[in-house]
Amino acid sequence: MLYIVLLLVLAALGLLVPALTSAQTYWAWLSVGASGAAAVVLVLDWWLRHRAGAQAAGTDVVDHPQVSVGDQQRGTGVEEVESSPDQAEVEPGEEDTDAADSLIVSELTDEVRVLDERPRYHLAACSWLASRPSLGLPINEARQLGFTPCAVCRPDSSLAALKRATP
């Protein structure tokens, strides 16, 4: 589809040259028509891609409950979601970390868990992590390597709260 857009834009440019060199408005209107057709094809291409992406991702959305620090320490408050083969591959969202927690966490060396080829880091007790094979890294190193916090176990807010509670 993008090749069609490119051809239509080139045709519009080609039609613009005779419109500017001659006094006939016919060429200018043809150039405007070709540009409009290119815009229509672009919008159609975007809509088809957007619809295909929404259909593929729309069925795999999993809503995880938020867990407080106390719940993680006691091991309660986390409801296990029955995992189907499709849900096992769904990546959890990224934790929305506030600036204060981010500053505290950037100085910590507490261990977090990461999975190979996955963008999130997790607490060891993360329900999404479950029995997946993971590697331990200091949190400051995980952040430097580009890993982001998991929205299920919320490691940044949990570790920052533990740091604040420790004198």
C-alpha cells in the first residue's frame, strides 16, 4: 500500500509541474486529486493495520490486581490467574513509578529477577514470574540495562517503601 502512496505522490508532483508552467488549472486539480487519493490510501492503510493490531491484542489483555508491600511480605492478596497458552506469553504492563520512588530505587542494590528476552524486572514473589526460569540482578544494574518495573509485583514502589521503613 505504501508503494501506491509513493506512486500517487510522485504523480501529484508530476502533474504539478505542468500546472505551474501552463495557465491551465486542469493540471492543478489533477495534482490535488492525486494528493487526495494518496491521503485516502494512507488512512486506509493505517486503519487496516490498527484494526489488525487491535484484534490480535484485544483478546490477550489481562488485568492484574495491585499488591501492597504488606501483602507481598505475607504472601497474600495475589490471586492466581488461570493461565492459558495465550496468557502465558502476555507481557505484564510497566509499573507507573513516581519520581521519588525512582530516585530511591536507582541507588539500591537489592536483587530483582529478570527473564531473558523480556523487558520487565520483578520481585522474587511476583505471581506473573511464577515458575519461569529467571536471573537475579541488582536493581540498579537491571535499570541500567534498560529493564522496566513490572506492574504486577510493583518492585519500585515496594522496594522504595521498604527502604523508607528501614532506619
